[in-house]
Amino acid sequence: MAETLKTRLGSLELKNPILSASGTFGYGKEVESFVDPSVYGGIVGKSISLEPRKGNPLPRTWETASGMLNSIGLQNPGIDAFISDPSYLPRMSAYDTRVVVNLVGDTVDEYVEMARRLDSESAVDALELNISCPNCPLGGMEFGVDPEATRRLVEAVRENFSRTIIAKLTPNVTDVVPIARAAEAGGADALSLVNTYVGMAVEWRQRRPRLGGITGGLSGPAIKPLALRLVWLAAQNCEIPIIGIGGIMNTDDVLEFIVAGASAVQIGTVQFIRPRIALEIIEGLGEALRELGAGSIGELVGTLETDRDAITVRQADEDGGEEVPVGE
Amino acid sequence: MSTSDCQPSDYIAPSASEVVSNRQIGPDWYVLRLREESIARRSEPGMFVQVLCNDGESFDPLLRRPFSVYCADKENGTYDILYTTVGRGTRWMAALPDPETTASGESPVKVDVLGPLGNTFSTPGEDETVYLVGGGVGVAPLYFLALHLLALPAPPKIHFCMGARTGEFLQGIEDFRKLPIETHVATNDGSEGFHGFVTDLFVELWKDAGSAENARIYGCGPQGMNESLRNLSIENDLACEICLESMMGCGFGICFGCVAPIRKDADSDFINRRICWEGPVFNSTLLCPGIEG
Ligand SMILES: Cc1cc2nc3c(=O)[nH]c(=O)nc-3n(C[C@H](O)[C@H](O)[C@H](O)COP(=O)(O)OP(=O)(O)OC[C@H]3O[C@@H](n4cnc5c(N)ncnc54)[C@H](O)[C@@H]3O)c2cc1C
Ligand SMILES: Cc1cc2nc3c(=O)[nH]c(=O)nc-3n(C[C@H](O)[C@H](O)[C@H](O)COP(=O)(O)O)c2cc1C
Ligand code: FES
């Protein structure tokens, strides 16, 4: 039997597990001269809000060791233009791939209003709720740090959107598990994690922050080990599929997330450097399946073998990483 | 549109450019000549390339570095980058071997480059006098433009004005002096040429020429220079295009890191537009006072 790269997020089937991450792919049109967006299993556009947003002051990016900080500030054209302007949703819907619309709001009502309008746009296969942006005082983050607020938000969107709902979680919390469970309880079909880690860079001579937004979100290979841990914890503690995000640079990284429990992944920052990386990874995944003798991606999801379960490890981490004897 | 508008062979892919030469032309200034046919063929003045400043096995430095194309030889498939060393990436470039001076027989050194990216300058009218106004390493795209204009069937009259802090920072000038154009320099401390800003030098030259309305300015330099060029072109109603720089995350429109308040046309509002995607060359009337807003 030929290997298949197909994977599922609840009832949504993807032809392969590679999605573009929100804010790192424009809305598809921008990458067309580099790669055909249809090669992706799914594409996620930059966060859309009810009203247009002009974003944060400059500078908006700063490179760090094997990573980058950004404080773009959710610049976007707003939901009206997104739906009607031919460069946004109409163009995304013409690609042969799953279209995921990432939403950000300041209130539950804003998310609900956008979800309702997108429910009648058949081109939209899924919503991804950004409840985790570190770059705006009202960037959805306060939902994502509170389990109860997360549950209520997802529930409200659930009532107004009939297809797949993904909740995108922030890593900027003490414990991601209660938030992940709350999103699941609220009716999310899948979870995506992680968004960026909030951080900062300083120019000491001028005594100034490097970013116009002062703080920003850290992405890139620097965050991969941190993201892997959270994906593993979420996968161990939830029934719904997980989309792994954070620092993925190549096929090996994708497989690490899949083995740790992700049913699909999103690639972000790497696309800035290698706009054709999705093609390479998709080819590499086929080879990896053959090497392992696996028939599908699904056979690998969550196959990490550990000597201790996630609950014990999480407890030990919280106690300051105290060593727990193997086999205990 | 299951496959997008462009044919696969047209995709811009990161490609291995072979180092032909890497010459130091002054303290901290270098010219890197690379061979890659498709980049050389597609490059136009104002466009830039994104250079990966590591051997590809490392993720550090992570992001590519943007550089204007300094010139391109379409027949031989080579293109040049004029660069100054300011940090890790440019120091890595300076440390690339110069095959013209090192022993032959060694395998060619390749650099991973994405491009060319961005837009180009518009062509002047036949009766227009061209003023190229550059500050520091901002002269790079203006050199390519000068070559391009000189190759037109009826080349315009061209003045090139270069500004620098002191005479020591005028290294790029030699290549311009070899061209059949009028070259002028300004230094902030008066150590060479006109004493003052390059924009004031331009105004002098332009007034000497009778404040002619058919002057067309092409500028590229530090923020302050670009800003005064914008202002004086608008005050005097002169055609002017400015090549902007910004910190870049991607260089092709997907990160929204490189914006400035720029309007679509003279009647519309200033909104944050991406310098890499809609520029880097903009008509000065579309730029906001202060440029970065
Ligand atoms: C469109 C464009 C064209 C350019 N053309 C030239 C050229 O022809 N010759 C030349 O010498 N330089 C040019 N620059 C500036 C050049 O990109 C920076 O000097 C270079 O990125 C510095 O890299 P570094 O690693 O040496 O410095 P570092 O200080 O270590 O860089 C750290 C980070 O800051 C970014 N960065 C630093 N300075 C700049 C800057 N001025 N613009 C954009 N990003 C910056 C780097 O990309 C990197 O992400 C151009 C910039 C742009 C945007
Ligand atoms: C420049 C930039 C802009 C981003 N914008 C958004 C956004 O608008 N909405 C969102 O949910 N995530 C946004 N993200 C986060 C990414 O989707 C992703 O979660 C994060 O970058 C981690 O993945 P990576 O390390 O592969 O980049 C952005 C990331 C970057 C680097
Ligand atoms: S540098 Fe990324 S949008 Fe311009």
C-alpha cells in the first residue's frame, strides 16, 4: 500500500500535515511567485479582526539567537475587506488547499460576529481563534491565559460556526493544560500551539527597547524545545487533535512534533528564509514514512515512548525540575 | 487557479550563487560579485536580494540580509553587491574568500541568495535632467540605475551627488567617476567637496541650472536624507523617487515587519504599507512627512 500523508483535524481532512502559520504567510498571494500555496495541507492567513488595524510602530522585528522577536501588532484589513477584497478570501479560496481563517478580537462578541459572517462563506474550512497574541493589550491574550474565559469564548463561537474550530493557545502561561482542556470543553475541534513567547531586546547605549512595541513575540528554532514540551503535554491531556507549532525548520522537526503528539503542524518563521520549504518537507515526510515502514502519518502521531507519564513529569517540572527516579 | 498564475519555472527559489570575487574597496566597504544566471537576468535597478549569511547548516544568523543589486551583467550571469560591514552578517560576507586572489583549484564557494525582490525606478522623460542623490551605502542602487540610464537609446544628462560624513566615507565614488556622468560630493565636515548635506548640494546644483522644472531626482540614503529629499521635491514640485530601507523579516511581503505610512495615490490616506512588497522604490509624493510616520 502506498504511504499517505493525509491527516485529520476532527472531521477536516488535510492532504498533508503542513500548514502555514498565521502571520508568516501573508494571505497566500504574496508567496505565489515562490511556491504554489496549493502544496500546503492548509493555509492560515494573518489574524483578522472586526475592524482594520494599523499595527505597531517600528521597528517591528529584531533578530535574536536562532530566533526573532516580532511586534507587528496584528496589522490587518478587517473582516469586511477580508471577505470581499479579491486579494484576500476570494483568492485564498481558489487554491487547492484547506483555508483556515485566524481571528482575533477584543471581546467575545467580536469573535462571534466574525464567526457568524464566515459561517456563510463556504470557502472557509476552519477558524483558528487567536486567543494568544502577545503584541496587543487587547490581542486576545487575556482569553488565552484564563481557562474559564477560554471555554466561554470557544463555546460562543461554537454556537455560531458549523465547521472546524481550532483554538490557538499561548505558551505564556504557567500551565497550558487547564487552558487546553477548557478549549476542548468549549467545543474546539483541535488545538494549535504555540503562539510566540513574549520577550524583549534592549539597546543599552541608547537605553531603548529594540522594538517599537517594546516587547514582542519570540519565534524560530530557539523556541522549538519549549513548544515540543507543551505540545506533548497538551496531547497527553486532551482527546482532540493537536497542531504543533514552534521553530520548525525541516522534516526532522515536523516528525518530532508528530511523534510528540501533533496530528499536523504549522510552519512559520522558516518561510521567511526558505519560502519553498513546504515542498521539501512534504517530500521528506514521504521518505520518512518509507524508512519507518509506516503507512500513514496517523500511525506516528503520539508514538513517543517515555518511562514516565506526562502527569508525573508535569508535576516534577512545576517543583523546579526535581529529578524523579526512572521507573518510579 | 489550483496552480497559481506563474509557471513553476518562473518561481523565485533560493539559489546557490557562486562567489566570483569579493573585493575590499575601502575601510569596511566591499564589492561581492556572484554568479547566478536567473538573478542576474531578472535584476533591475532598485531591486534587492536576500543573502543567507551562514553556510546553510546553521540557523544563526537566522534571517537573510537585504542588499540592493549594485549592478548585473546579464550576459555573463553575474551580479554585484556593494556592502559595508556593520554586524555579524556583513562580517560573514567580508570573510568569504576572494577567488580572484586565492589559489585556483579550490572548489567554488556558494552563497544562498533569494531574489531579486522588489520594484524598480521609472524611466525619465527624454528632456529630463537626472539627479542621483545618495548617502552612504545608499549609492548602491543608484549605480545600477546610472548604468541602466546610460544604456538607453537617448541617455539623459546625469548628475550624481554623493554625501558622506567625512571624505573617508566616499569609497563607493570611484566606480561612479569612471562613468560619463557629472559626479559631485558633499561631506558633513567639509573634508572633501561641498561642505554640508548632500541635499543642500543638490539644491545648489539645481539652482545653478536655473531651477529647471525638468529635473528628476532618484534618491537612496539614510532616513534624514530621504526625508529632506521628499520635502524639497514636494516644495519645488520636482519628480522624485526614493528607494527606502527598513528592518526586514522576510523581504517579500509575508511578515508585515517593514512598513511605513505610504499612500496609494495623491488622493488617498496614509496607511502602513510594506516597503519590500510595494517598494522599495516610491514616488516621494506618496511618502509621509518624516517618512516613517
Ligand atoms: C532594501 C534594502 C537594501 C539594502 N541595501 C544595502 C546595500 O546595498 N549595501 C549595504 O551595505 N547594506 C544594505 N542594506 C542594509 C543591510 O541590509 C544591513 O546593513 C544588514 O542587514 C546588516 O546585517 P548584519 O548582520 O551585518 O548586521 P546586524 O546588526 O547584526 O543585523 C541584525 C539584524 O538587523 C537587520 N538590519 C540591521 N541593519 C539593517 C538595515 N539598515 N536595514 C535592514 N535590516 C537591517 C539585519 O537584517 C538583522 O536582522 C539594505 C537594506 C535594505 C532593507
Ligand atoms: C512576524 C510574525 C507575525 C505573526 N503574526 C501572527 C498573527 O497575526 N496571528 C497569530 O495567531 N500568530 C502570529 N504569529 C505566530 C505564528 O503563527 C507562530 O505561532 C509562531 O511564529 C511560532 O512558529 P515559528 O517558530 O515556526 O515561527 C506571528 C509570528 C511572526 C514571526
Ligand atoms: S520584510 Fe516581511 S513584509 Fe516586508
